Amino acid sequence: MPKHRFGIENEIGVGGGIISAESQRNLEIAEDLCNRRKPEKALPYLFKAMEDENNLDAFIQFAFLHHLPEAVKVLEQAEEKGREALKCRLGRDCFDDGSKSVGHFYELIVTRPYIRVLQAQVRLYFENGQPAEKTVIEMLRLCPGDNMGQRTWLWSLLLLCNRPSDALSFCQVWLAPDRPGVLPRGGATFGPPSSTCFDAKVEDQLSSHSNGAMAYNAAVAAFELFGDCDLARQYLRIAAKVNPIILIKILAQMDKPRGFNMMPRTHNGAEDAQDYLFLTQDVWMKDDVWAWANGTPEAKNNVLKPCANGECGAIETKVAQFKRCGACKQVVYCSQTCQRGDWKTHKPRCQQRQQIKNTIRAVYSGRPAPEDAIPTASADFVGGGVVVQTHPMRVGEWTKC
């Protein structure tokens, strides 16, 4: 689902209304046709949408219908157009450090299409085997609040371009317990990394709510810098608790995902795991890295699962031995017999998980939430204020704070 369908842009128009209503209508028709797997029918509408050169989202959609490397060239042309247009609207210095704009991109609605072009560039650069970390660093310079969620890519991209020191420094800034809400340049300042472990209290806190991708990248970066040390093992313990799916797939040496997961997601869920492994699994499959992870019992023990049937008591003896519930993918069973026997107990939680996913899908697609939707809310910070949208809701029902 395109980002411009979320938040305030969904109400007042793409980029705050900088494109014509006709261009936006053609873009939305094209996007819906693409979502229905009819790209050939979408192209005429995209060509019409692109007649308004301010419609950078049309160029993004057009790029994703092309093969590499031509798709990259489309986005680079869109970046040039967007950069020049913003200089005309915000001032020739709007990309310079110290200007009123730098550090506040995305809060300014007019900049959002340009930021989306950069985000699309990162993905296609990666898929085309080109360096992408500089583009993410630029996005964080312009928008340190990271509204597009690109820092979860930067940790991996730094490792892939053999910058483990910068990767660990970046992770440590974000893992710091006293970290402020927004960091200068989004934390991409890359000081010398620390080799000091967290105390037990901080480790427990991070093991319950930190970002799984960050913890895994801190672990492998610390291992590459310092070898099999207490710090690397601590990060791996944290990572295994926060998102065990990643370590399970690594240790089981499952095939690398073929692409990103484009479905809605919950924090540290299976979708996040797939995206992380598509970006970073090659790093973990190095012989020395995999052997280290597999030989770290305090982490490995966190991913050996018990059968979810409380009357069974069986525990895996090897990673990924038991099968997950196909509906919620949250619990495992040693056999179909145990799964059938536990269904009455598991059913309420399994159905709640499905309700959460259905609600997220509805929000993601711009559709009204289903009747049994789990209440949720999303916020859009813009122009120094915040617009809050609650779900389930009627289309267009907003609360301004």
C-alpha cells in the first residue's frame, strides 16, 4: 500500500495537494490495478499521472513496473525533479545543513513524495547490487525522526559493505537506555563503538521491547570486531528473545527469502524477520559467524521451543523441529495430535491474532476496518501538530491534537 494513502495526505492530497486532482486520480487507479496484478492496464493511467511532473509517486510506481537497472534510472530522474522542485518551493538552501528544512523533512508535507523516492531508491539499489547506505544516511539527515523506517535497513547495509564498526556504533546509539527520542542525523554519526556490556537490568529491558534487527546486527558486528566476546553473546541473547524467528531460520540454515514481505506487520513479527533475512542472511551464513551463533547455548536455548500443548511437555532437541500453527504462526506443536488436543485452549488467542492482522491489513489498504477489528490508532506529525486516526472508524474521521 503506497505511503501517501496514510495520514494527512490521504485527506488533503499527495504532498499536501501539490499535484492536480486528475493526476492523483490517475495514480490511484494505476496503483489499484497494480495491487490487483494488472500492471499492463495500469500503464496508461501512470503515463497520464506523470504528465504532472510533481507527481513523484507516479514515477515510483512506474519504476517498480520496470526491470533493473532501468528502474533505478527512473528513480534517479524522479529524485532530480523532486530536488529541484523543493528548492523552488522551500528555498535554494533547503538541502543545506542549518537550513530551516533539514531535520524537518516529512513534517513538511510537500517533502514527502521526495522522501518516498529516496526510500524506493534504497530498495532498488539493494536489489540491483548497488551501494544503498549513503541514501539511507541522507534520508536520516533530512528526517532524523525516520518516519520511513529506514534505520532498520542501515544496520544491515553497513554490515554488507564491510563497515562493522559503524554498524555497531549505530546500533549502540539506538540501544542506549537514556537515548533521546530523536537523534541528530538519526544516529548516523558513527562514533567509536563501545565494548562494554549492559548490566542485567538493561539487558532484561532490551530483551522485552527492543528492535530485533538492531540486536542481531549489533551481535554480528560485535563478533566481527571483537570475536567471541561477552558483548557479542549478550546482543545475541537479546536478539533471540526479541525475535526468535530470525535465529531459528539462521540456525536451521533455511533458504534465504526470495524477496521482501509486503504484507502489514506487527513489531518483531514474521514479516520483519523475512525482511531482515532477505537483507542480511548472507552475513550470518559465513562459516565463522554461523558456527559462533550455533555454538552459543544461551542464545540457542531461547529458540528451542516447547510443545504448546500444556499436557505434553515435549521440548525441541534441534532448531525448528516442531511445526508452527499455520494460522497465527505464534506457537509450535510436536504433532498433529497435540495441536488438535490444544485447539480449544489455543483458539481464542489464535483468533485474536487474526483479528489484529485483519485490522492492520484494512488500515494498510485504506479500507474501513472489519466489524471485529481490534481498536488501534495511528498518528501523523505535521506542521508542528499531530493528527490522530483511530480504527475502527469512518473514513475521514480524524482527531487533531
